[in-house]
Amino acid sequence: MTKKERFKGVIRYFLEHQPEAETELNYTDPYQLIIAVILSAQCTDKRVNLITPAFYQRFPTVESLAEALPEEVFELIKSCSYPNNKTRNLIGMARALLEEFNGELPPDVAELQRLPGVGRKTANVLAAVLFNKPAMAVDTHVYRVSDRIGLTTGAKNPLQTEMQLVKHIPEKLIPLAHHWLILHGRYVCTARKPQCGKCGITAWCLYYQKQVASGC
């Protein structure tokens, strides 16, 4: 099977069975989403969604967050991973957003990365979710699942994975494909024990084909 055929089969399956897919982070506006995405770094969406209601209530605007005391922010987010770094990044992000972008998130990936706490993955998430840009955010799920299925080959880092995926996925589907791969990795193609018995893309999955061939 060629890589082109593999991509075609996987995309066709998800378009048919999951035509709509979106982030599981809870938010109502761009300001809330950037907070949630920054908090989600090396932290589960479930944990972030437990933290953000009180955070949004205490800091309802970018202006209020820009004026926040670090100890106030830390107290609200201390149950997530790396709360000290995220406290600095959240306050720094709010201040930079006001100073450089008049409080409005820019749609450009490069400009988004000028904000504290916003790396390439976070910028791609924001660009794809908020502005429907053809940006492929590669987190641990996307990195692992893409390699396991055989959509990527020999990618040594998230950027190489991103480049291989956007090369083969139609531009208009890239924002959607990001969510397909994340959710598939979270609920079906899990890290320790992939649930091949309930997977709908085994016909195109390189991992599954190797397992069948080895008799496992």
C-alpha cells in the first residue's frame, strides 16, 4: 500500500464516521481558548476543564489577567502541571496581547508565537480552531498515532511530523484532521494498548498489518 492510498483511506473513513470533530477544552471565546491551551501543555484536557471555570470567573478579560498577581493565578492553576511556568506565561501572554495586538489574538502562526507560553503547537491549535487556518498542531497523540498508522515515516520531532502530514492532507481538511488524530489517539489508538478491535481504520494501519502478519 502506498502512503497516498493510506492517507486516502484514513481520511475517507473519518469524513464518513466523524465529519465533525473539535477540541475537548471548554471555552466560549478566543481569550478563554488561549488560556485553556496554555494550561493544557503536558496536562490532560479533563484536568484543564476542572481548572478553567474558576479561572475564567476570576479573570474574565485579558485586562484583568494582565493585572493579576502571580500568587492569585498560581492558586487557581496549582493542580495542573508546571504551575509556576504557566503562571508567568499566562500573565505575560495577557500583557503582550494588550501591548502588541490591542487585546486581539492575531490569526498568523508566527505572530501568535510572540506571546509567552505560545509555541508552535499552541499557535497551530489557535490558528486552526479560531481562524480555520490549515495549521496542523502536533501533540503527543498526533506524533505517536501518525507514526503508528504509517502516515508519517521516520519523523524525529513534531515539526517533521507536521510537515509530512500537511503534505498529504488536503488543505481544507487539516484543521479537522488535527482533531481526528488527537481523539483517535486518546480513545482508540491508546499508547500502551491500542484497541485495534474497535478501530475502523485497520485496513490502512501499518501497525495493525504488522501485528496480523506476525500472528499477534
